Amino acid sequence: MSKYKLFLLRHGEGAWNKENRFCSWVDQKLSEDGVKEAQDCGRLLKEQGYKFDLVFTSILSRSIQTAWLVLEAMGQEWVPVVKSWRLNERHYGSLIGLNRAEMAQQHGEEKVKLWRRSYDITPPLIDESHPYFLEIYNDRRYTTCDVPIKDLPRAESLKEVLDRLLPYWNSTVVPEIRNGRTVLISAHGNSCRALLKYLEGISDEDIASVTLPTGIPVLLELDENLKPVKPRQLLGDQAKIQAAIKKVEDQGKAKPST
Ligand SMILES: O=C(OP(=O)(O)O)[C@H](O)COP(=O)(O)O
């Protein structure tokens, strides 16, 4: 029997989602379309009568901005928002900033698919020579983490995302859910995929075909042991959701960038 409802949300479209670049730990704001997606998401959740008690976000602006816009559209701005780097997007290492379609032209679509969707392959590490290295590691927000900056990731597989996310899930999110709070996690494509893999017990192989579009809330109904009692529900117009999923999957195809 369903005891708890948990909502996962990949933030609305960011500027680099539009440009088909690996964004990851670079702090991009939402695009105009992304703002609209987040507002539409909030309106939909309000129409369906959902109420949140607590929102968790990463420390990247696009997930925080999305949480604010959702709460504003729901008229629930007062709901507390708690932030942690442990919900950040997967660290894409030296791939950060690169265009997926150009990478597919250079390295082949299969290689890009492995980098994007394999469970335990870590992309090449970012180092000091990378154009976004200083922007990331000199950012004051990373002095607030529960690990020193030198120990923060330099690239992560999906498995490594789950390894850094799970302690936070267990210590901080789970007690709130067990206390009966309805939680929204406003995060990222891959941090949400990692959590979904854990909660739904998805195999290392099958997680490769799980794709989350931006701005679409995912509802999980959980039993008393926080195990899903039914398949995840992506809320909204199902034809639009399927088209948005295909668009994300096609980002790794070797077509000329626009
Ligand atoms: O920043 C990213 O995700 P996000 O838009 O959910 O924050 C990644 O670049 C997503 O890339 P992917 O869909 O190739 O894994």
C-alpha cells in the first residue's frame, strides 16, 4: 500500500541544455523556456492538488531557481528549501562545456552514449588546464560542503553519483519522508536517475535507457520501507513527455550543432 509520495524533478531547461553542451557543475541559469517549464510544472502540481512540506535542491542555480518557480506557481513559497552539493548534477569531468553532437562526430555515437549512460564508466577527469576548472573550484559555494574542496569529485560515473548521494538521502531526506513530510527533490537529470536506480532497484544495464526530460515531475509512491508500490509516473501530457525524452536521447547523435 502506498504510504508516502515523493516527487523528483529535473530542473527546467538551462542555457546549455539548449546549446547541447555538457553543463554539469557549471552554474548556468534557466533559459526562458526553462523558466516557463518550471512555472508550468508548478501549475500542474497545483491543479492536481499536491502540497509540499519540504524541498531539497542541489547547490546549482538551475535546480534552486526551478524549486522557487514551482513553489511560486503553487502559492507555496513559504515551504523550506534545503540545499546540498550531494544532489548536484553528475560531474562530467573534462567533458564539461563540450557539445554532445560534436563529441559524437569526433568519437562516435557509441562512445558518447557510454560516457552519458553507462553506469560505471567515469569520464576523463577535469584538471587545472580546463577552461571551467577555476570557475568551479574557486566558487565560494564549494567551501560550504561537508568535504574539503580538494576531495570533491573531478569526474563521476553514475555509480559515483549514487555513492555521494546515498549518505545524504539516508541521513537527511529519509527521516523527513518517514515523518510524513511530502518531499520534492529539485535536482538534475543524472542525480535523479541515480536515485531512481536505487529506489526502483533498476539494474546497471537497464538504467542506461532511463531518460528524464527537463521540467517534468516524477511521482513515486512508496511503501513503509520506501519501496515503490507502482511504476513511476511522469506527470503531464504523455505525448509531449515522450517527445521530450526523445529529444534528450537524440542529443548524443552526430548531427551538426546548430
Ligand atoms: O548538466 C547536465 O544535466 P542537467 O541539465 O540535468 O543539470 C548534464 O549535462 C546532462 O547531460 P546528459 O543528459 O548527457 O547526461
